[in-house]
Amino acid sequence: MKVLVATDKPFAPIAISQIREVVETAGHTLALLEKYKTPQELHDAVKDTEALIVRSDIIDAAVVAAAPKLRIVVRAGAGYDNLDLEACTARDIVAMNTPGQNSNAVAELAFGMMLYMARGGFDGKTGTELRGKKLGIHAFGNVGRYMAYIAKGMGMDIYAYDPFVDKKVMTDAGVTAVDTIEELYSMCQYISLHIPANEKTKKSIGKAVLSLMPAEAVLVNTARKEVINEEEIVELMEKRSDFRYLSDIAPDNGALFAEKFEGRYFFTPKKMGAQTQEANINAGVAAARQIVDFFTTGNETYRVNKKK
């Protein structure tokens, strides 16, 4: 089987080396398409491909149509909104992600941004500490669990909301589970977002919940920018000079923040949650192993689309 790694933003060489070892040891062939510039390059590369590994690369209906032999595509990472699940299902292509492989990297970035803001961007002036502050974790998945682990070590009071996770899982992790989003936001100075971007969550984080946050509120978004109502967060920050916003990707209206909210926001220049050597390797190798397992045993454990 031909396994193609198609990445506009390539994996680290050490990750490719380990991916190649997994694929070729299993008797398959590995091909690379890195730093491609046009969709047509991707379309040409997938023509004879049975398996595809991508990162944030867009796998839409046109890519699927250009890949008549494709049986499986794996997004090396947790979020998979770059995959057209309907197109994959229509062709009976298995779409997977690699949950948990980037989780610690994302959590560490969230805390790095929180510390940066708490200490005033390290400007030499007096800042504040995270110890003793209340952290609200919105969605207690893999990243949320790492957030709780780090926050415990820093002496924060930790709360979480996730209707899809048993409360015992949260309490066993030393976290106080709350019953509603409103309760979480109204009691926590720091809110860390880990919800997926879907039809229910897009633009769901706006004035209604953010206005509930207490004084000196800080919203940390390492999920997707689509879950934020960007217009409403600007309105809120205009009214509340104490509100700060940290995000792992600049919003579409980022110029407004630069104009109006100097010192009250921080945006990474590109999505960096998974940008560590360790996460880079972990996610890529996990994707390769899942593909090999799929071809060997038919294992679809991490499938994210419906079966035809």
C-alpha cells in the first residue's frame, strides 16, 4: 500500500524517519509531499494513494475525488475540521484523528500564555501569580486533563464543565465539576477553552457567557478561533477594561485588538499548540501506526466519520 504524508507544514525530519520506519517495516511504501503551494499539487499526489497522513491540510471533496484508491486518511492531531467527513463517508473512506498525542503540548502553551499575561508580558512591572486563582476548564478531554494536572502543581483552584464526561473522572483528577457553563464562567477568573468547532459550538463563546466572568478575567483559547464570537468579544473588551484574551491563533479582526487593546491580548503568529518536537513526533507516528493497524486488522478505533 502507498502511504502519502501530505503536509504544507512538514513534520520534523526525526518524525518522518520514525513514520517511515513504521510504514516500511509493515511492508508498505511511504511517499512525501511537503510545502506544496497549490491544491493541484495535492490532487496529483493522491492519485495512486491508498492512505493519507495530514496535519492541518484541507482534505475536501475535490481531494477525495482525485484519490480513487484512497481507503484511509488520518489527521495527525486531535482537531479534524479540516477533513470533509461527508465526502469521505460517501466514498467509504475511513477518516481518523490521533487524540491525545498533542495534549501536553497544548496545555503547556496555554499556561505559558497565562503566565505571560499574569506578569504583564514580562515588562519589568509588578504582576500577579496564578497560585490561588480559579481556573475553569471548558471541556475535560485529553487537553483538559493535562490542564488540570499542571494547574494542581501550580496551586490553582480547578473547576470544569463537560456534559460528556462523567463527573467522577473530574473529581478523581482533583477537579470540581460544575453543572452549567454559566456556573463555570461566573466563578472563574481564568477560563481555558478546549471545545471542538462544530455547528453547535461555532461562535458560541460570546457576551452571554464572557460577561459573567469576574474581575480581571482572562479567556484562553487553544481550541479553534471559530468557537469565538469575535465581534462580541471586541464589544465586551470595550466595556470591560479588565478583560483579557489569549489565543493560539489570531482572530480575523486582530487589527482591532492591536488598535484598541494594547497589553490586554496575546495571539500566537500561527497555531502553535502542537508545535513541539515531542508532539510533532507523537502525532505523526500515531497516525502511521493507526494506518498500519487498519490495513492489518481493520481496526477503526479512532474513526471520526460515519460508516457508509
